[in-house]
Amino acid sequence: MKRWWCAIMLVCAAGAARAQAPQPAPAPAPAPTIPDTDVFVADLDLASGKVGAPRNLTQRPGYDNQPAFLPDGRAVLYVARDDSGSTDVWRVDLETGSRTPVTRTPEAEYSPTPLADGSGFSAVRVEAPHSEGDAFTESQRLFRYGFDGKVREPVLAAVRRVGYHAWIDAEHVALFLVGNADAKIPNRLVLAEIREGAITELAKDIGRSLGRTPDGRVTFVDQSLPETWNVVAMAAGDPKPALLVAIPKGAEEKPAERSQDFVWLADGSLMMANGKRLLRWSGKPGTDWTGLADFTDLPGSIRRLAASRDGKRVAFVVDMPPPHQP
């Protein structure tokens, strides 16, 4: 009986010791994966329908994205994320290859877009860059900047949740407003009038790429039909978007990976990414896509297109492979 009681006491003591011993801290949650992307540029000859060999402008590990040509076509603005997690606008000179920061702010900037009057650029500014989820999104507004990187003023002070934008003219800007999946609020496309601040809703179920047709309408990818996405155009007052052309199929058939990046070219044609290919649509109703370039040697798919105003260069983003692990 005594041995039995001692055994119980020993077991209880061991359990108490384990309970009092410091427990290992839970493993920290893995940091969010930041895509490794680089900005490339290539010469473009619209008359012959040829694209030159692409050249990597950024060529470093990390996030380099969202290129936009300056009005003279000699440099490209883009967004880069540094080791601290800060996202700023950078400039790369196409002749020298030199890269210099344009903004150095505690906020985060995205989607730099030169203004038509040459006074600077607009960008989506995240005023709560280190928050997460809806607080991050709620802080996103569109601002004007000088080319010196100094912020001037919000384009539309009361409009938040701006994801992407495209200028239609000096007084109108198309905005992709980010929804809230938890609240079942979809992403929306609106057309904003700058002077009075009037907002006209155009569509839902849209892609991230926005543009302006040669005749001044808003261009976007209509994703309302899961089986077929279409490039469409719409102006304020139109009852529904007008079909331009179905997006190309081939390299990426899964809806989640389907291409949605396009850019209008100087001759009124439309370029779109499709895997490692660049395709071109003439802009004429009833015509289909034709091949413009097939860069089989690229390390990943093409995203985010930009074209110089003179039609002589195209810039795009490439998904880079993860670094080699020995």
C-alpha cells in the first residue's frame, strides 16, 4: 500500500513539475509571401509588328512591379519594395540603366501614373502600410505627386479603397475600388469627375487592368461570365459595356491564372499578355488576336503592361522563379 501511494505521489510531482516548467513559445506565423517580380523593357516596331529582345531593368530579388513610361519615353517609373517592407516609387533611366528612388515616405505607394499635363504623377497611397486586411484597404487613396517625389494633395479626398486607376482625361479618372469579401461587397469600377467629386458606377466583376480607348471610353476586362472574359469599353451613361474582343486563351486556361493585363498602343491597337506571349488586337470589330512576340526564354509569365506614348517601347513585369536552394 505504501509503495502504491508513493508511486502516485511521484507521478503527481512529475506532472506538477511539467506544469510549472516554462512551455516553448508557439512558432510565429509565417510571413506573407512577397512575389519576386522584375520589370523588363523591349523595343517595339508597330509598323512591322515586331518586338525586340526584352531587357531586365531591375534584376534583383524582391518586388519590382507596375511600370509606367514617363511622357518622353526615356525613363520608367515603377514600384519597388525594400528590405524593410516599405513600398516606394522608383525611376529607371533607359539609356544608362541607373535606378533612383522617387518617393521615400513612411506610407506605401502603388501604380505610379504620369499626369497628362507633365506636372508629375498620380499614385495609390496607402496611409496605413503596416496594418492588415480591411484597415490597409480602407487607407488607400489616390494622390498627386511631383516628379521630385513630394506629395501634393489627394485627387479625391473622400474616395477610399482605391486599388488601381486610369486617367480618361484631365478631369475624369477611372477607379478600381476594392470590395470586402467578408461583407460580400464586390470590387467596383467607377468613373470620378475631379472638379465636383461626382462618382458614377460603371461595373462590377472587373479585372485589375484599366485603360482608355482611342475614343475616350473606359476599357476593362469584364469577368462577370466565369467561362469567358471579355475586353469591353464603357462611358458614363452607357446602359452596359460594349464588347471589344474576348481575351485570348491558350497559355493559361485556369480562371484564376487567366490573363487580364492589356495596354492600348499608339496606333489604336491593343496589346495583351498571354503567358510568355504578347498578342495584339487591331482595334477593329470582328477581328481576333494575332501574335506579336513569344518570349520562350523568359523565366515566368508576363504581367502588367505599359507602352511609351510614341509607340516605340513596351515595358512589362515577369514572374521570377524562387531562388535556387542548394
